Amino acid sequence: MLHPSYSDLMKVVNSEVEPGEAPVVNSRYSIVMATSKRARQLISGEKPLISKASGQKPLSTAVEELNQGQIKILTDEDE
């Protein structure tokens, strides 16, 4: 089981959305794509944004970074 859960990660990502605006993330697919992209960045040599990353697998580090709000998922409009 994934900890934190997908629904918890979606709440974190959408926490800065104003009431009435469309959420940044609507599905698990968006969470999976964002964390896998960040994991690939970590594998290619980027430094982790969290302190307890040593010994963790890149995907676990990416999920924790997202959960702590260290990385953001951009919408098409933000890019």
C-alpha cells in the first residue's frame, strides 16, 4: 500500500487552489506521472529536496517530496 495515499497526495497538490477554480489534479494518473517524472530526475543525478532521502528509492523520495509540498504539479496553463 502506498503511504501517503493517492487521495492524500491529491489534497496536498490541490491545497493552494482557490474555491471555484478547477483542481490541479483530478486523477491518480496525474500523481503517477508527476512522481515518475521526478523519480527519473533523481535517477539522472538531481539532488533530493528532502533530508531523509538517503537510502530511499527514487520513487519513494519523489512521493515524499510531493507530500511535503517540495515539488509542484504544473497545469498546461502554468507551463
